Amino acid sequence: MGKLLPCAVSLLLLALLSSSESVAAFPSLRVRGYDSIFSFGDSFADTGNNPVVFRWYSVFNPVTRPPYGSTFFGRPTGRNCDGRLIIDFIAESLGLPFLPPFLAHDGGFRRGANFAVGGATALDVGFFHDGEPAGPGASQFPLNTSFSVQLQWFESLKPSLCGTTQECRELFGRSLFVVGEFGFNDYSFSLGGKSIQQVRSFVPDVIRTISMAIERLIKHGATRLVVAGMIPAGCSPPILVMFADADPAGYDPRTGCLKDMNELAIHHNSLLREALHDLRAEHPDVEIIYADFFNPIMEMVESPGFEGDAFTICCGGPGRYHYNQEVWCGDPGATTCKDPSARLFWDGVHLTEAANRYIADDWLSSINSPASASNL
Ligand SMILES: *[C@@H]1O[C@H](CO)[C@@H](O)[C@H](O)[C@H]1NC(C)=O
């Protein structure tokens, strides 16, 4: 894992790198500055849009009450976490403010904006609701917050950020675009009515949708993008509880994760990396970094460092892994672990701040040295 350099050392490096000779001497240490970050995705990246959207649809939302935010912010912020998300650690590390959620913040998006919404899918709602109306009032997930809807929000904000094409190219050229995670919700919302094989069949549609959205961001002037792959869904406590009666042969004996759900994620990630490879070939001036969401979580699942069972969530109701669909984190019947930093999962699929920090360190090492991460 790429550990972040201590602050003082990074400053020293920056000073060294400001002369071109030093840059040539350390080609893999190109330190780049960013003026702003624009983020798209689901609850893994949502810094506070979901309370607004869930209110539109009158959908119950546990994250607006304690103990959400108890480790870091000291209050619920709309993050599905006890503290900071990966995107928060990225913003901190790049010297930028925490990303204001586009729907909740009253202006001030010069340093970036976050369009990610908890429960968001890559595919549009019509795919899931079979043409049934999914407007406000239809409190059925997924809500109307797909990647293309988030792009429409971005496009509605754009005129307030920059005027001419040139101005926008300059602004977005100095911005980091963070895309994802997308995919987990597309697949998990479908598992109620479809087999894993049926779900697997629309992975290419999900990837094509992500890829087309990235093209659209590049057309707007994005030149540096970080695109997150999918989590190992077969290690996710809600999935493990959903398939609690699976054949014992369906579990990886080493990790206890569900093999076919992890295979779905591996398939998604391999098609995503192929799509990113094609995008890089089409846009040689654009840096596209693949952010690995799978392996850092696997490393933590396999690490003996976590308190008890890696799948036991910190905050939840009674039952297997403390995950209970009737008793959510924050409900009267729920319990919260004493030390969230000793756990991997916070309230179900979502990770603790400690886990987010571990993953952010990994992504940041790719963001800070994209040359070594021009991965395939
Ligand atoms: C979803 O939201 C977008 C953007 O606000 C809107 O254009 C579209 O009509 C909405 N779709 C549905 C099905 O409500």
C-alpha cells in the first residue's frame, strides 16, 4: 500500500520539484495541483445529497441522525459513515475543502461539487422500473439519480462556473473528476427478481453507460479522471445476509465471501478497465486512472487486524453480522461498536472511516503518480 508522505516531507518534495531538473530526476513524482474536484457516484461518495433526494421521495433515511458522523464531524452530515469518505481524504490530501453536496449546498462551488447520491445507479431508472413512473411519489429504489441525471446537474451548474468554452477548458483542465463507484446498486437492486446470471448479462450495459458518461465529461474539458471499480460484493454483509442459505460450496473457504458475487464484481472491473483502456487510446491527452476498490477491501477482509469477524458491522440491529433490515443503525434497537476504527464495515455495505482512509491512501498513490498507474 502506498503510504502518504508526511506533510513536511511532501512540502520539501514540492520545493525540490519546482525546478525542472528535479522533475526530470523524479519522473514518477509529478506532483500536480488541482483547483477543484467534481465527483459522481453513489453512497460511497455522497457527502450530503441523499438527505435532499430522499426527502423529495419521502423515503426513510437513517443517515440523518446519530451515530452517523460521530467519529469525525461530530454530527450527521448525510455521509453513510461514522466519519470521512474516500473522497474526503482525497480532498484533504489535495489541499481542497470537503466537497459540498450539489443539492444541499447554497452556492460556492468554485473548489468543486459533489453530485453523488446514495442509492444511485449507472443505468437510468427506466431500466429498473419497466417504464412505470418513477417521479416523486414513487418511493421505489432506484430513485431518479442515475449517472446521466448527475451529469445533467453538473451541466446545470456549469454556466455559473465558467462562461466561454476556453474558460471552461481551463477550469476543468485544472480539476480532478472522480467517477464512481457505480454498479453495485445496479446489480443489488436487481437481485430481488433476477438470478446472478441474469444480472451478469447486463454488466456490459453498465460499463457502456459509465464509459459514455466519461466521454461526456471529457467533452466538457475534463483532462484528469479517477474511475473507481466495484467493491467485492460477495464480501458485503447485506449480500451475505441476503444469501445466508447459500450452498457451502458457494463460499470462498479462505475469506468466507460469496464466490459468484465476487466474480460478478471481477467481471465488472475487467470490462471497466478495458473500456478505460479504449478511452485512453481515443484521448491520449486525458489521464484516466483506474481506482481499485476491490483489492484494498479484500486485503482488509483477509487481515487479522479487524476486531472479531471482518463482516460484523459496527452499527446495526440484532442478527447475523448485526445487519438487520428492520433495525437500522441509529434505531432504538440498534447498537454501535465501541471502536469503529477496529471494524471494516460501518452499517452494512458502507465502510468505516478507518477503512475509507486505507482505500484513499491506495487511490492517492495512483493519483499522485499517474504514470505508474496507467494501468491495464
Ligand atoms: C429524472 O431527472 C431528470 C433531471 O432532473 C429529468 O430530466 C427526468 O425527466 C427525470 N426522469 C424521471 C423518470 O423522473
